[in-house]
Amino acid sequence: MCSFPHIAERADHLSALTTPLTPDEAVELLCSDCPFYHPDREEQLECGSFLILKRLLERGVLTPAQIVAVCR
């Protein structure tokens, strides 16, 4: 998972989640390894990839555990 160090760091926690992600958790999961993500900025831009993945998570089509598995 060297391309996704943040996901690797939290893999066990993310794989064990049984409740839906909060909006902040979704951003943290999906954006933290992106070079365009700047958590110190007040306003965050949402890219198309984020919006698609967020919708898949919200609808239960994709789980955090599946994201971790893909990144391994």
C-alpha cells in the first residue's frame, strides 16, 4: 500500500467499520493520500472522483473495507 500511506496507516480501523462514514470521515478516507488535498485550508474543493466514491459509499455499493482491499 505504499501509494496510499494514510489508508495503510488506518487499514485495520477502516476495515472494521460497521457504521456509515460521516462526511468528514469520507473526506479523510478518500482524500488524505491525494496530493491536491490540503487539510489546513478552510475550503476544500471536491473532485469528481471524490464525489463518485462518496456516492458509492453512501449507497452501500462500496465499503471502507473494499477500499482498503483495493489499496493493498
